Amino acid sequence: MKTITFHDTRESKRAVLQLFGKSVDLDGYIIEIKSGERVASPRNEDIHIDDFAGIRPGSEIFLTNDLPSLIEQAEYIEN
């Protein structure tokens, strides 16, 4: 499994999202390209591109950059 890191810019985030078949709607929320439906965080919240922090390896679980969300995902971090 590979890890991809990217700069915290909208352009970089859009490029990563494109690899996973995602885009951003007019309001700035991440969506499925095929259906136009918004992508939800593990907390079942819509994810704005400014809050997008990454995708958990081996999944399509989208992470946000707020501390509680990152702490919840800490158990999945490999040493």
C-alpha cells in the first residue's frame, strides 16, 4: 500500500480527489463524479474541500482536518 502526501492547496486536493473519482460542487463540497452526491465523513457530515485532510489507506473513508476527526483515525495509523 502506498501513501500519497499532498500540499494543503485546493489544486492539490482536487488532483487527489480526481484519482478517486471525486470532484467538488459549486458550494465547495466533495462529491462523487458519477452521481453528484456529496461524500460524507466518518461522522456522516458533508466534507468541504477546505476541511479535506486525506483518505484512509485501503479505503474510501475521507478524513477532515479537525482534531477530533484525526484523533478518531489515529488507531489506523501504521508505525
